[in-house]
Amino acid sequence: MKINSNKTDLDKKREEERRKLRRKFQMCLPLGALVLLLALLCKQFAYLSDFTIGFLEGIAIALLVAGVGNLIWCKVKKEKPFE
């Protein structure tokens, strides 16, 4: 009897961790777009160094790629990505 309860507890923990990870990947796409917008605005108006703007653009692209990857993964698994 204890074996089954431990297994269900482990399944519940794994499902909770998956939900948390999924939520983080859901936030990558809008966050990446926001950081890219910030980098482009800083390039136009703030006159930051090229390194700083390149760093912001790199972070934005990485976040956008992770967000698009999540959308593709959800499409393959036939899940709703923002639910």
C-alpha cells in the first residue's frame, strides 16, 4: 500500500514541476519581445554602448527562440500553449 502512495506522490510532484517549467517557457516569448523592444528603443534614444545593446539583443533573441520552441513543442504534442 505504501508503494502506491509513494508513486502517486511522486507523480504529483513531477506534474507540479512540469507546470512550473511550462509557465516559465510561456513567459519567454512576451519577455523576449519586450527586451527586444527595449534594446531597439535604447539604440535609438539612450545611446548606450554597442556592447550593452548587443547583449540586450542577444538575450531577447535567446528568449524568443525558447518561446517559439515551446510553441512548436506544444503544436507537436497537440497541447494548448497558453493554458
